[in-house]
Amino acid sequence: MANRTVIPFGPQHPVLPEPIHLDLVIEDEHVVEAIPSFGFIHRGLEKLAEKRDFTEFTFVAERICGICSYIHGMGYCQAIESVMGLEIPERAKWLRTMWAELSRMHSHMMWLGLLGDAFGFENLFMAFWRVREGLLDIIEETSGGRVIFGAAKVGGIRRDVPDDLLARIPAQLAKIEAEMRPITDVFRDDFSVRQRLCGVGVLSQKDAYDLGAVGPVLRGSGVAVDTRLEGYAAYDRVQVEPIVESDGDCWARAMVRIREVYQSFEILKQVLPNVPAGPVDMKVTGAPNGEFFARLEQPRGEVIYYVKGSGKKQLDRFRVRTPTFANIPPLLKMLQGCQLADVPVIVLTIDPCISCAER
Amino acid sequence: MNAPVQRYVEVQPDALLEAVRAQQLTGSRLVQICCTKLAGFELTYSFARAGAFDHVRVQIPDNTVKVPSISPIYSCSFAYENEIHDLFGLSFLGLNIDYKGTFYKTTIPAPMVGTPVCGAPAPKDKGAHGE
């Protein structure tokens, strides 16, 4: 019988920009079991909601994470609006959809670069991040921020986007899409990329569903679940189909994200010409009295915002269930039986955001 | 919006596992478990399947009551239950992976309960030796 060894992975590791720790139980070169631990940077943001005014808290919600910051702010506002029965202006709904898709694209492109970096393909890393700069420029032009958009607001959006700017964005996106094609072709066709990703970290369809996987991890295992189909913001008026791959390996999860970037280009082609004229916010009076669970699709998967208020300016409870947190049990399953050398790549394919999980 | 209507089912603690098993039999996946500190503790278990988003709710009077773990039914619940243990101080019976309070590394035990929030007046510092 082979000797068992426990190898600590993290909290500091080259593929982990944020701290998470895994104890890897190894037999020869194979992982038998992985035991995670968290809490190195737990910030207690949910507790902070008990002190802050519910409208001010939008700024905190946007800072749960630096990559999916906009959707955090938007989801929080959506939950509050549902409790208060607010129907926000149409223009705000369409602009929220635009920013949510720009968010998804820049998050996926960042991740694709990081994945290239993780298996030693530095050129892919630089190419994806160079193209992603064009998206960040659009985000900066429309919202004023490159990382934290600062555009979410209970009752609408904080800042309108001029129509002439909206009219210019399709040409900018077309340029970015053209620049992206050859890079994703390399990703799809390169022998070394396939060797590092195909058949690695397989998660079956049943395990993905039973273990509560979300987002590209779930869809990469063949389960067609995408919360955008529920039609929040303006998603009920654009065509969205869940992007699904069936192999359940690292390659499938990467392909889901690549295809979702192109899907976002298509969604933006539907959104940008159809943004209606009109106000972008509404007057909000009173305070939330009731509870609601809002579900949205972040780049990393389904996210849940729970708010409960009792008619005061401060909430009784605010909770976020982030996609990374939901993807931890599936990750442990993927790691079972893998080679030690594949652990960093497998961990990266859930697109771990510890900042989100440690809200 | 095509979002399903959210349904809440309130159950007693001893009927929790039965209610959760009923969700599993309908093919629902566990979406999340949320704990809210009110007079006691309110636990909300959320489940989703195509066209449905249901919540099973249970009231726990205080943290001396042990809550039955749903990990024998949904094994992924260990993450939520360990989180609730570490942040709220609730204990779960029959947890499949029990971190025994080491899942989150917080300086204060059960920080979501009875702890002043950031910015509230801090108790007077008496120094390291209580002087």
C-alpha cells in the first residue's frame, strides 16, 4: 500500500491571488482527498448591513468583489426593490443588462488569461488581458470606473449613458471581437492547451447537480441552468440560451466561458440599439419591510442575495451566497483521484473568488 | 420576469429532514442555507428546480438546541452548516464533515450574534492585564 502524505496547498500559491487553503491527502502522485479551509480574510460585510442605511449599503455591496462588483451592487438593489415593490424605469433595466454583460465578458477574459498563465502559456495570458483592456475602456467611458462601476442604485442606476456613446459602443465591441477570435482559436486548437485541460478534473453531470455546482462549472458538466432565463433586468427581452458542454472536464469549463464571451457580444447587439429613452432612476421613499431572495447570474455562476427588513433604514439581515462558495463541494469531488500537478489548474477552473466567499 | 414564485414552508425542527427529503425527491438542488438571528434563529433552506424556488424554514429557539444536519441528504450542505456554526454558534447533529469551529477563522466566536457592528462604540479597553 502506498504511503499517504498531506501536502498543504495555499493559502499562498502562484495560481491563487487570494488566500484559500487545501490540505491535499496524497497517495503516490494522486490526490485521495482535499480538505479546504477559509476565513483568512473574512470581512463581516453581512454584519455591516445592520449598521448602514440600506441605500448606502449599495456601495458596500459593490465592494464585495472587484471583478463582479457591478452584479453584486445590482443584485443587492434588485433584492431591495423586490421587497419594496419598486418597478424601476425601463432605461435603467436595459443599462443594467449592458453593464452585467460587459462585466461577464471582462471577468471571463481575465480568467482565460489567468488559466493560460497557470499552465505556462504566458502569451495567451498577455493576449487575453490586452484585448480585455478595450472592454475596461468601454466600462470606464460608460460608468466612470474600471473596476468598481459605482453605477448601481436602489431605484435605478446612478448615472445615465449618453445616446451618442451607446451608438459608438457596437463598433468598439466589433473590434474587440475581431481581436479575440485568433486568441480563442489558439485556445481551442493548440495541442499543449488540450493536453493540459482535456480529461482533467472531470465532474459528472450527476455530481455537478447533486453537489450544488453553479455557473460554468455546472454548465460544463452538461446541466443547462442559467439564472438569466428568469428574465431579471431586460433579460426577458433578449435571447439567452444556456451555454452547455458535456465533458465536465477543465476543457469543458473553459469552452463554456469562451462561448459565453461570444454570447455576451450577441446579447449586447440586442441590447444596445434597444435602450429606450427616459429616466434612469426613481424616487425611493420608505424602508424595506419584508424579505426576498434575489437570484442573478454572475460570471462565476448563480448568486443569491437575501434581504430582510422591518421598516427601518438598516436591514435586519443581508446575506450573499456567492458562486465560489457553492462550487467548493464540487471542487473537492473534482480533485479526488487527480494528479498532484493538475491541482492548480483544476482549482482555477472553478474561477475561485475568495474575496466573494469571504464577504 | 419568468422567475418562479418563491414558496415558504415552515416546519418544526424534528420535521426538517422529512421536508428536505421531499425536496430531494422532486429533483431539487440545494441552493443555499441562510441563518438569521431574530429572537431565536431562523434557518432558511432554499431549493431550486426548473420552474420552482422553494424555501423550507425552521425556527430554532436558542443555540443550545442542536439542529439535524441535512448532509446525509445533500452532502454539499456541510459548507453551509459549518459556516453557520462558526458565524452564529449553532450546532448540527450528524454533520458529514464537521470542522468543529475551524471552517472560518474569526477572532470572535460566533461574530454574527451579539457582537457590536463595526463603528459602534467599543467597550472601554482595560489593557492586557485588566488594569
